[in-house]
Amino acid sequence: MKKIFLMAAVACMALVGCKQNSEPAQAQEPQDEGATVYMTTEVSPEALINIYEALGVKAEGRVAVKISTGEAGGNNYLHPELIGDFVKHVGGKLVECNTAYGGSRQETAKHMKTIEEHGFNTIGGVDIMDADGEMQIPVRDTTYIKYDIVGKNLANYDFMINLAHFKGHAMGGFGGVLKNASIGVASTAGKCYIHSNGEDTNPATTWSNLKEENQDKFLECMATAAAAVHDYMKGKVLYIAVMNNISIDCDCDGNPHAPELKDMGILASTDPVALDQACYDLVYNHKDSEGDNAASLRQRIDKQHGIHTVEHAEAIGLGTRKYHIVSIQK
């Protein structure tokens, strides 16, 4: 098992050690290697298919591929040229939900226009899952939200591939697979419900009532909603994070800050907690240089206490923050 650890690729990105917050074990003691996270430093259509195959789990039945379609004006989202072959390979359908903040994707008609402008119609289009309604699904942790409100078309799928673009986020600190499952699968009202810690479902009032002291509550609600989607799909979910075009701003920003960090690769796991933790660690252990600097992204994540989403997801049993990386590099 040891021989398949990622050494060269991890070293070049200064990821010191494969396991979160662990010291080298004594030779006579068993070592908890945590979840497996596969990685390639290549970002290409072929690499995306290869890392899916490395997971060793076949997506079957009606397959939803959850992406962010990206706000009009932005350009950092996962482009059809990158993901098109993969979507075809898994026999999937791209899925998304409307936003809650206005812009080009809150209303279905505008969202469909943005989808077409961004080229997703060339790879089969996108099912906006809350275009015709929403539904409530159970949550593990009812401290704040009592249920999760998702697009009703989620019920039409047997399997989900959570295909996230890892980047910064103005409210969550960063966006990875946990955010893609929680905010991303929530309907417009569901997004408001999560952001307001279970107090509001109205886009007209949600944002004016946000309080800084409730930030950790919001992050815990995101973790709770991500677990709800995982449970609703009965665990039939694969998680992939593409670390390219890594801005401090989310793809929901129509005028995002230019990326300061070079592309880092593609990571995948059956454990969303381990995957987000691994992406986070790559950013925090990155050796900055001119033209390849993670300082601004780290600052944004710290400001919003972004790691707390991962912490709470582990606390409610969605996964583990302990992991080891396996390279699929040829």
C-alpha cells in the first residue's frame, strides 16, 4: 500500500505528509491511512476520465453530473471542452439549480440562456432541477435547518457525480465538493434556507438579514445539506474536484478576480470530506512564488473560517479528514 502513495507529485506542491494532522506512526503500531484520494496534476479531458476510472466505482442508471454553470461574464467555470467527453463517458446528464442572489441564473429563462452562452448545450444541455419545483429531504443534524430543500428533479436520478471546480468563495471561504452538494443542489429557496441558518427562504430578504456572528452556523448548515444529498442518493455519489483557474472568487461571480495560483490538478474520492480537506491542504502547503501565489486564497478562506464546513461534515459522520493520496500519474 505504501508504494502507491503520491510522493513526487505531492512533494512538488509541498504537501507535507499524506494524512491530516498526523505524526509518523511507530513501526510496530497500526497506521490509520484514512480515505483514499486519487490525484493527477494533469488537467485534461483524458485525465478527468482516468481519475473517474481510478475510483473503481461505475456510475449506473440515470447519472446526474452536478456542476456549476457559472455566472454570465465569468470564465473560470469548468468548460464544456474539458468535461464533455467525461459526461459522455459516464452516460450522464449535467444538472444544476437556480441561484438565490439575482444575476443571470436566478430565473430559469435567464439561466438557460447563460447555459447556452457557456456552451453546455453542445454537450447535451443542463437539467435545472428546480425549474419546475422543489422538495424537502431529511437531514442528519437538525440544529439549524430541519430539512434540505432541493430541486425536485433530483428524484429523477439514480447516481450522482459531484464534479466541482475548486476555488475561493466570498461567503463560504472556498467552494469544493461539499459546497457543490449543498448550495449547488439546493433550490433558490433552499439556498436562502441554508444561508440564513434555517430562518428564511425568501431571496428578497435573506441577504439583508445575514449576521457575521452566524458564519459558523452557515458553514454547519452547508455541511448538513451536503450530507442530506449524499444520504438521499443512498451513498451512490462520486466526488471529483478540478483545481484549475483557481480564483479567490466563486464561479457565481460575474467579474471574478484573476487567478493568482497555477493549476494544481484533479482530485477524486468516494469521501467528500477527505477530498475537500486534501484540496485545502494543497492550497495551505503551497510554496508561493511569483505568478503562482496562494496567499490571497488562504486569506479569504481564513477570513470566512472556511475549513469549518469540512470540520462539521466530519463531525456529523459524512466522512473523515484523514486521507492518503494515490497518484494516477503515468
